Amino acid sequence: MPHLQFEVNKKLDNNTKDKFVNSIRETFSQVMDTGTDHIAISIREYDKYNLTIGRANPTDDICLMNLDIREGRTIEKRRELALRYMAIVNELLQIDNRNQYITFTQHTGEDFHLIERYLASWEAGEDPLA
């Protein structure tokens, strides 16, 4: 059950958020070869000066992404996801690619719990809730 967290230093309207989370969820499913019902997404909005990246100007829009995922994805898959997410953030949230930063944290399946059960280790083509 990935938890995909996006922190931005700007306010987003609900229509933009809806397009954004749907694009993020569908992209994760495609790239990581899994279903969508177990994907959790957080959007946190902060005031302008509450997020920073050293190479950005203080008034720039910033997006920090923390992606908690299950172990087993290759660096190539993680890199593909990172680049696609940066493109989505750029297109939908209008944040320059240079002002985005992604951190992946990998967990065993047993670290992710739903009311029905905890998740197993990742396998290609799976639907973890089936």
C-alpha cells in the first residue's frame, strides 16, 4: 500500500487536486504494475516560505515528494516513476522541475496494513486487495 505524499508551498483548487491524484494513482499503477485500490495519496499545502530547496529562490513554488513503497521495484522503475511524477507536478501544479525533490522509502509488505489484512511482498501484475 504505497503512501505517496506531496508537499507544496501554494494553494491548489479542488479541481486541480482531483486531476492530480487521479493522474498520480494511474501512473503508479501503470509503472509499478499493480492495482489502484490500495494507493494512498496525501497533499499538504504550506505557505510560501515553509518549504525550501537550496537551489530554488525563496519565492519559488516547491514540491517535495515522499514516496513510501513496498520493496522489490528496480531503480529503473523508481526512476521512471520519479520522472513521470515530476512531469505531472510540472504540468498540473505548474511547479518547475528544478524545484521538485523526491525521496523513496521502501518497506516490506508487512509494514502496510488495511482493515482486511496486511499486504504481502510485491509481485508483478498483482492486485494486493484481490
